[in-house]
Amino acid sequence: MDAIPEHQVRSMRIGLIGAGWVTQHHLTAWRTHAARARVVAITDPNTSQAQLRAGAFGIDQIFSNAQQMLERGELDAVDVAAPRETHAQMVRLAAQHGLPVLCQKPLAPTYEEACALVAEIQGRTRLMVHENWRFRPYYRQASRWLQEQRIGQVVQAQMSFLTSGLIADEQGRYATIDRQPFMATLSRALVMEILIHHIDTLRFLLGNLQLVHARLGKGCDAMAGEDRASLVFENASGATVILLSNLRVWGEPAAKPDELLLVGERGCIRLSGNSLSCQGDRPEQIQYDLAACYTDSYAAAIGHFLDRLSDGQQFETDPRDNLQTLRLVEEIYSVGLRG
Ligand SMILES: NC(=O)c1ccc[n+]([C@@H]2O[C@H](COP(=O)([O-])OP(=O)(O)OC[C@H]3O[C@@H](n4cnc5c(N)ncnc54)[C@H](O)[C@@H]3O)[C@@H](O)[C@H]2O)c1
């Protein structure tokens, strides 16, 4: 599909669909690209929430309905940050209006629905899935070290995401649910909502993966879906890739960054706390401001969307790429809950 001329990209008018929790990060990120694009309209059926965001971020137009926003907003692109069950409908709507679209993960509630959507919109508009995790600065650095062959071929990888966010505090509250109440209602919870990022990041670092083993479990009565997962994958060169996650781990903080170990034939890369290190012939260690990395990942994902619209090149997380992540997620759910 053709590149959008630079003068048009500089002044792009963006319409934001959804005004919930995550949009504070979207809007902060769009601000960092103010020279090239501006969110000029926002829509949410919860208009008081839309008004709140519009007031805080200086958005001119508020709509209660996405169709109206697309008809009247004179937009150049759409950013979808509404719940997962609305994504396919919103992407179709953007395609009908010929507008490029950046859509939050997961692209659809199931792999099948996502495949149908991708087939339908192919050639009609440009779609990037908003997978910001892989844009975190420490994962970009780890990827550079891998490309520079600093640790040789990776033979084993282990990533973990362990928190106590679903252990009740003294008031009987759960930090994970306080942060994002809809988490409790999801029948596909931990993997589809959170670990989808880790799976996408592992694919970004290690190439496409095959699922070898999956176990899902639920320990928190307040959750409709799973809150722990033990997953094993293999990449194309035969490296074993383990992803372990549980939101009910005593002794862990309520929110915690990922841990990662990549063991190569000549060294290893380790992410622990705020430190990323490369051990081997040329040892190196970098400390990160984790809160800044979180914010930066949204800005980098949105920057990538604008860059690729501008030069017409492929998005890293275009539908073809993202369906690989969703296929793995679907396969994981096919094993069902085991207690
Ligand atoms: N990339 C990340 O790191 C990350 C983090 C959090 C959430 N997310 C994703 O962002 C999306 C939204 O999550 P959230 O935490 O903001 O949820 P939320 O529940 O806080 O907000 C969702 C908002 O969408 C609105 N909405 C519902 N139907 C709508 C419609 N038809 N049109 C417009 N708005 C509509 C709701 O009224 C609500 O205000 C989800 O897909 C979630 O997976 C991504």
C-alpha cells in the first residue's frame, strides 16, 4: 500500500476509540509525537470518561459513538483502545472509511475471529496491532545484542512474570483487579490479556515459536479466568523457551517487572529488576528507569505506526505477524484449565 506523503503525516488527525484506563498512556504517547499527529476526537459510550480525557489532553471533539466520529471527525487515522470484543467491529469501521488503524491487543477474542477480520480488510486499509511490550527499551537492547551475535545462538530461554496481585490484602482487595477491574470478568484472562505481550516479545527476540506444553490454572475465586500459566515453546533452531506466570505468588510484590534469561552458546542476556546485562566476551550492564520504560513503550509503538505510515514499509506487528502470536494463544487455551 502507498506511503502517506510526509506533509500529511506531520499533521495527521487521529480519532481515539475508547477512553478507559489504557488511554492515559496512549494520550501521553501521542503528545510526544505532537509535531506529526494530534488526537482531535475521542469516542466512548461512557461520555463522562471521554470528557475527562478530552479535558486533560485538550481533545476538541467528543462522541458517544465511533461511527459518528468517523463520519464527522475528518480523521486521517484511528487508534482503537476499547475492549477486545469491540476491536474487529472498530477495525472494519476504519476500513470502511479507508483509514489506517492502530488497534490494541488482542486483535479479537479468538484466533478464528482475528483470521476472518484480517482476510476481510486485506488491501483495504493498513492495520498495526498495538503490541507495545516488545518496544520497551530493554527488549530493544536485548534484540540488538542478539543481532550482534554477542551471546551466539540461544539454546535456552526463560521468562517469568510472577506477582502477588491476586492475593487478597487485609481489606480483602486484589491489586490486579483494583488496577483493571475488567480483568476479573474475563474467561480468557492471564494469557489473552497479559502473557500475549510476553509471547509476542519472545517471538520478537527468538523468532517464531511452536508450543510444546501448556498448563493453565486458577487460584483466585474473584477471577472468572486463569491466573497462572506454565508454558513451554521451542523456536526454529531448537531452543527451549519457558514462560512461567502466576499472579498468586507469596513474597512477590503486587506488580513486578518481567524476568528474562537467554542462555546462548557463548554468553547470556539477563533481565532482572531494573538491570539488563550481557555476559560473555564483551560484558555490559545497563540500568533502566522502569516507569519511564513503560511510558516509552507506548510512545515507541505509536512512533512506529507513524513512521511506517510515512514510509509505506511493513509494520513490525502487522496482521500476519500478530496472527502468529494469536495462534499460540489459541493453542494454549485449547488445553483448558487444570485446577
Ligand atoms: N498494551 C498494553 O500494555 C495494554 C494495557 C492495558 C490495556 N490494554 C488493552 O486496551 C484495551 C482497553 O483496556 P482498558 O484497560 O483501557 O479497559 P477499560 O475497561 O479501562 O476501558 C475500556 C473503555 O472502552 C469503552 N468502550 C466500550 N465499548 C466501546 C465502544 N464501542 N466504543 C468506544 N469505547 C468503548 C468503555 O466505556 C471504557 O471506557 C483492551 O484491549 C486491553 O487489552 C493494553
